[in-house]
Amino acid sequence: MPRTDRPHPRHDDAPTGPARLDRIDRDLLTLLLADARATYQELGRHVRLSANTVADRVRRLRKDGVIRGYRAELDHAVLGHGMEMLSDVRLREATDRAEFEQRLADVPQVVGAMRLTGEYDYQLRVVCTDAREFETVIDVLKRDLGVRELRSRLLLHEVPLRPERILHA
């Protein structure tokens, strides 16, 4: 089974409509969300199809953009970055959004970013070892990346919701 990631599709590359999924596609997606390393043979046993048929279906789901990639999920606390924040960011007026997004890659503590509507421009997910490191990240964002205002909240814990629920809604 392919293990490579590709970048998230750009808005203009996105499929024009929702993908049509049958019960088997939904079951395969549920299984892959639980274990992205499952082999086609293992998946086939669960959905009662041959490994080749499962491989064809998974390739189609990737081609259609339903599956964007396969990832390892890191535990930041185990890696020594036990302080995690969600930070709402407002950019200075003259800041170029595309450049801001590109330059976020230079701040390794920023592990997620979403562009928003409303009062703030972005929400960042930031992981740090302690408050001093977070203060340094704030300084870099304001000085080097064009951030005018930042409102942060400490993440206490993440509620474990099952992403496959949307497949059966």
C-alpha cells in the first residue's frame, strides 16, 4: 500500500463535487482511519474483497482526493513539547497572506495553521517546551511574520472524537 503523502490539494485543484461513496468505500475509509498501515489483504478480509479489488478502490479514493495521504501522528508531550496552545492571529494590514503562510514553515513550533473568517485571520496550533519558548515564538511571529495581534489559549486536552463518524452521517 502506498505510504507517501502529497500536499493538501489547493482550492482550485479540489474536486468539483462530493465523492460518491458506497458502503464498502466507507468501510475501507473507516478501517484506514483506524490503521493507515493496514495491508490491502487485511482490508480485503474485513470487507470481503480481494486485495487487488481493495487496491483498486483505494487508488480511486486517492485519485478522487478523498484520501489525501497517510501520516504518523506525533505525541508532542512525549517529544518534550508538553505545552500546546491555540493562537488566534491578526496580521498587520500590509502583510502578504501567501508570504505569511510560507514563512510559517520557518517556525517549527507552529504545527498547524488554518485561515479563518471573522475577527482573526488565522488560528495556529503551537507546541512548546515551556512559557519562555512560547514567548520567543510570539516575538518571532510579531517581528518577522507580520503578526499584529495574538490571542492564545492553553490546550488542556483534546477530546478524542472518531473522524469516521462523518462517513455515516
